[in-house]
Amino acid sequence: MRRSRIRSVLVLLVPCLAFVAAGPALAQSGDWGYGAEVGFFSGTPDGSEFALGFVPERYLSPAFSVGFPVHLTPTSDYVQISAAATARFHFDFEGFEVVPYVGLGLVYGDLDRGFGSVDDTSYFLPLGVSIDLPVRPKLSVGFSVQVALTDFDFGPRGGEDSSQTAVMATVRYRP
């Protein structure tokens, strides 16, 4: 029952966060870009998990943006939601763009292996790089690889987790 409520809250929370983050884009057109990600997180307390992501980002210059990625892993007996603020550096090359990033945020995890639910909240330090291939002048596809430092402790039933690796396929809109 408790697990069902947590999933319901998370499923409702992600679209709400996306709507709130998209609000300023309407007032300041041309400054915001958006990305959608799908892939997996490896190294979670439950192994590898399917993940979805939404990344609004504010472009402060053509070569620098501040992003606010939100990731959700809504699978089996482990649910995780993370949100961070990231500094993203854009390097344009002939035919592709390389975007290294670093950030700071929070991550919540709930582990239920059948004998009770255990949850924890931790800091979240994402460090990664995206490679984007333009499909149109403002639209690109690509992939992102990320290592995130965390400090999960689910006790004797769930163990500890100090880092996670993510590999995500991405679609991005850039103003």
C-alpha cells in the first residue's frame, strides 16, 4: 500500500516539476532549451534500472547553459527520483556537439524487497558528457553518459550505494 502511494506521488510529481520548470520559457522565449532522456541507471541498490529524464536548461550564452535535470526510475522493487542543477558547457564541432556537465542535487530512493520498504535521501553529484547530433537547426539526438556520486544507506536489508552510472538516449530542443 505504501509503495503504491509513493509511486503515485512520483508519477504526479514529475509532470508538475516539468510544468513549473517550463513556465519561465513562455515569458522569455528563445532562452530555454529542453531535453527528454530514456535509458538506464547502473549501480543502484537494486542493480540496473530503467530511467526516464526531463532536462530543461537556460542558455546564458551559446556555449554555456544551466540545466535542471529530473530523472525517474519507476521499476519493480526500487523507485528513485533525482533532481539537480547542472552547469553545461557546449562545444560545437563540425556535425556534432559535446556537452560536459557537472551538478549538485538530491536523490530519493525507495527499496522494497518484499519484507518491508526502506527509503533514503542523499546528495546527488552528477558528472557527465552528452554528445548531440543535429537533426534540424534546433533539434538534436544523441546520448549521455553520467557518473553520479551519492550516499545511500538502506541498512542491512538494502546495503549502501556510493555511485551510479547512467547511459541515456537523448532528444534535445535548443533555442
